[in-house]
Amino acid sequence: MSVSNDIAIQNAAYLDGYRISILFNNGKNKIVDFSPFVTNNNKAALSKYKILSNFKKFEIGEGNIVWGKNWDLIFPVYELYQGKIKN
């Protein structure tokens, strides 16, 4: 499936664990489980997102879901649109 360059995240809602429901600007909704990435990531700078209270502090910025003041954590929109992310 090809994803147009104008696909963007419109809204996102925390569900449980490391799962987030993401609404795209074309009306499509995907539930993405970030747990494989978050729990298997060994980068010290990202370890704070293993703590759920920190993981829940995401925002929508420029059509993407981001974490941290300096966008510490961000994923390609096309991966999120497919409902999965690479570890």
C-alpha cells in the first residue's frame, strides 16, 4: 500500500500499555503497539519512555506523534499508517 506524502496524524489517544490509537487526516484510524520498540531499545536517552507516565506525554507536532521537548522520539508516519513500527 502506498501512502501519500500528505498523510498526517490528526489526533492520538493513549489506550493502554504502549498502545496508542492514531487518527490520520484521511479518516483512517490505526492502533499502534510501540512496546517492541520501547522495551527493546537500549539507548540511554530513550530509556525514560519505558516508564509509562513518560510514554503517555506525547504530542502531535507537524503531523506526527512526538515525545520530548526536542522530539526525542518520532516515527515515520508511513510506518504508523501501516500500524506497525520497526524495532
